[in-house]
Amino acid sequence: MDTSEPLAVASDTDVVTARQRARDLARVLGFSTTDQTTIATAASEIARNIVTYAGHGQLWVRALDEGGRQGLVVVARDEGPGIPDVERALADGYSTSGSLGVGLSGSKRLMDDLDIESGAGAGTTVTMRKWLR
Amino acid sequence: MTPPAPQARERARGQQPTDDGASPGRSLREEMDITKETLERRKAWLEFTQGDVERLAQVDTLVSRHADELVEQLYAHINAADGSRDGDAAPTHTKGLLEEYFLGLTKGAYDVEFVEERLRLVGGLRQRFGPDPSWYLGTYNLYLRAVGERIRAAGDELDDPRAVFESVRKVTFLDLGFAFDAYMIERERTIWRQEEELRKLSTPVLQLQDELLLLPIVGFVDTARAQQLTEQLLYAIRERRARVVVIDVTGVGAVDSRVANHIVQTVEAARLMGAAAIVTGLSAEVAQTLVRLGVDLSAVRTVGDLQGGIEEAERLLHADGPSPSLPDGRG
Amino acid sequence: MPILKQGDCLIASVQDALSDEELRALQNDLAEQVGRHRARGVIIDVTVLDVMDSFATRTLQTIVHTTRLRGAEAVIVGIQPEVAFALVQFGLTLEGIPTALDLDGGLALLRLGASRSRSDGHE
């Protein structure tokens, strides 16, 4: 499986592909089935954000090996309208209203860490990692 | 992927794995609670003063004069003591470690950073020579003897040779104190890791009756263990087709808000699989405290004692009324 | 998506990945069939779903809501352990939606609800 090439995300079929790719790599790396589902859920969420808010973008799923620890990283990038207030988006609570914050704060809880680079009118890059226990 | 300057960068940390993997010296230092204050306290116990720091600088001059000779002495001692090995595969590396460690003792500022560095070096030595500290003590003893000889040989060069050796002894005790703590913590971590493996193998979920499960939780619960238990409970619900589960926390020493939130999550996850959960072993006082701390127990049925909880569970199972898994908790 | 009838209940088994189109179709089909068969209950079986994200959750909530508007109760069955775990970690509890382990459990739940409302006259 070539995980270095990005996946083009522009429709909900692509969202399904994105989460399958994340799950497959997680399985290959040795994550438990529970963690595979967790990772796939977070990947699905940020992939869907791309489609909903930017129309199209790219997603990478890669293995990680840092300082003896192994894990997985998912990167989602788009050139969409961006998130003007990232902190607020992340602080959003447990609602299912469909706002951007729900997916981001939820994904943050699912993964070990989550980074967002964004700004109004400047596109968005979300990077999330999960480490093998 | 470097963003252009005007973009904001936000970093959010989710849950942390229990073994942080940050610089080993630092995380050990935090675990041992070595702060400026605790370090000063240790120095005070040993009556370690600025005078000692100055005298150690003099020792450093003496020791550096024939550093190679000293390292060879230490190295020869180790090789002789360790009869099992055929011969050191990396003598330069080993000598480098010895030099850094033993000669470094007299080069420090004896502040928190110094302690971090000592802990890091001890880690390196432990990796090289194994977990048994007795070789370490033997070599330290030799180092002291060698330094003592050099102080005596220096004669008039030093104002007060006895005081100078006192300083070396004090810093030795300071250093050994930290090294011992490090060895103990490493041993505890090994034991903990072994217990972890054991825990993973055992299945803590018990079947009390048809469709009724009991999950007794005993001991310390951290995030990793809580998730493990939740997973095992959920798999058991599917496998045994349970409709009610009793989660007993009587054996959990301290149910704080973190543990309580894990329990709440477990109850919610069980509900998604159609099983009602009863939590037993939480006294009314503890429950009240948790609520005050912001834990939302509104969706959690709690019963003080296990027996009462099992009776309640049986009632739920066999009632003709509303089903146990209705979301508003009726029944 | 096939919708089966069992007594006065309808059973819809979700195939993998409910897309927007499929959602609309399911919603409409269910609404129409609940009316046509005067169904008292709908079971949505998500056993096959290996991931439920916020979109899937909103989707199911919508279906449950519209089913209730037509006078029938809806139950979700078949949420898998890993999915349940991820849902609660994520923060989605499907509040207000009845759940059961499997089809049998779902049918039992619906029947209990039905018999209760028949016996005491109100839901």
C-alpha cells in the first residue's frame, strides 16, 4: 500500500475511502480493532470537513516512527475558507448540530494529538497522530 | 509543510499515552519530584554548602590532571569484576561513559539541570551494564579511593585536604541518592509493565446470570486500563447478549473525577449496545462530591453496595415494565 | 436499501456507508412505508457499520425523528463494541434514541413499548 500519495477528497465516497485507508494502515501497523475504529472515525470526520467546508482537498495517511515509538498520522489539507478562530472551533462542546467544532473537538478526543494550521481565507491543514501503546 | 507567517498555529493535545517518551532525565526528575526546593532540602540534609562547591572545583583540577589514568583504573576494575563477559565489545564507548559519569561529578553546578544530567547518565550506564546496581556501587567505591589518593598526594597544594575529601563524600551521597531513586523507579516500572501484561490476559467480566454481567474493578485505574476494561465489557455484552451489567468500583481506591468520567463513558457505551448499567460501590458522599466536581452522573444508576446493585439488576431484567435500555432511564 | 416487514414493525438494515442520497431515500421510504403499513415500530440495523461519525449520527437522529412524526417508534440495533467505544469518546451519545443489541432485542423493545402504551393509554 502506497501511503505516501495523498488521496483526493471531494465527495462522500472519498470520505469512505479515506477512512478505509486509515483503518487499513492502522491494522497493518498493529493497532487494536478498537483503535482502528477510533482512527477511522477521526479520519472520516476531518475528511468530511474538507468536503463540507472546502469542497475538495487532500488527505495523507502515513506510518510514524519517532524516538522508538510507532504510530500513525493523518493529514487533511484544503485551500478552503479556513477557520478564523481555531481555538473556539476546538473548544466547541458535545453537540451534534453539525458545526465544524464538533468534528474537530471530537477528533481531538479520539486521537493522541491534533494540530490545526488555519486562518480566515487561508485554507486549513489538520494533522492528527495516534501512537501504538 | 511550513505555513506562511500570518497564519495562526494552534496546538491541541488530546489524551497522552502514559509513557511520555520525553527526555528520560526530565520525566524521571518529574516522577522523583526533583525541584529546586527538594534539591536544596537534600543538600541541607548533607550540609552541602557553597564551600563544598568551591572545594569540589579544586578536586576537579586534581582529577582532570590524570583523567585517562583514572578512567583506566575504573575500567580495569569493571572488567575484572564482571567475569561473565568474554570481553568488552566496545571499550571506547564504555570508557567514555565512565569518564562522563565519574569525572562529571566534580564538574557540576549542583543545580536541577545537574541532577537531570546525572539521571540521564545513570540511564546510559544502566543500559550498558544492566539493572543490577552492585557493579555501580563497586565502581563508585573505587572512584572514591582513587580520588582520596590524589587528594593525599596533592599535599600542600590544598588548604584543608580533610575538608576537601569531606566535600567529595557529601556530593557522593547526593549523587547516590538520586541514582538509587532512579534504580527503584525503573524497577517499579518493570513490575508495572509485567502486571499490565497479566491484566491484558485475564478476563475480568463475570456472568452472573443469563443476560447479566458483573465487572468488578479493583485497584488503580488509569486511562489505559479504563479503556481496556471498557472494551472487554463491551465485547462481553455482545458475546453473552447481556441486557444489564453491574460495574462494581468498591475495590477502586480513589474514585476521582477522571475515573468517574471513564465510568460514565462506559455506561453510555453499554447503553448504545442496548445494555443498562448499574454502578455499585460509590457511596452517596462520593457521588455527591463527584457531581460537585462537574461529573455528570445523571444518566448513571448508582447503588451503594454490590448486593443491592445485583438485586436492582435482576429487577430490571425481569420487569414487565419499561425496558432497561430506554434512554431516559425509566424503570 | 431493502425494508422488511415483521408483524407491525419495519426493519431496515443499513449497508456500508450511508451516503447523502441513500439517507434521503431511506428516510422517504421509511416514511412512506410506516404510513402504508401503519407500522408501530422501525428497527434500523447498523451491524455492518464499522465506523459511525457525526454525519452518520445526525442521519440516524433525523430518521428517528421523522419516524416519530409519523407515529411510530424507532430503535437502533447492532452498534458494535468498537463503534460504541469511539462514539462515546467522540462525545456522541445518541441521546433520546432507544437502542438494543440486535434484531431480537429491538423487536422486544418495540413490543414492550407498544404493550405499555396499550395498557395504560399513554406513551
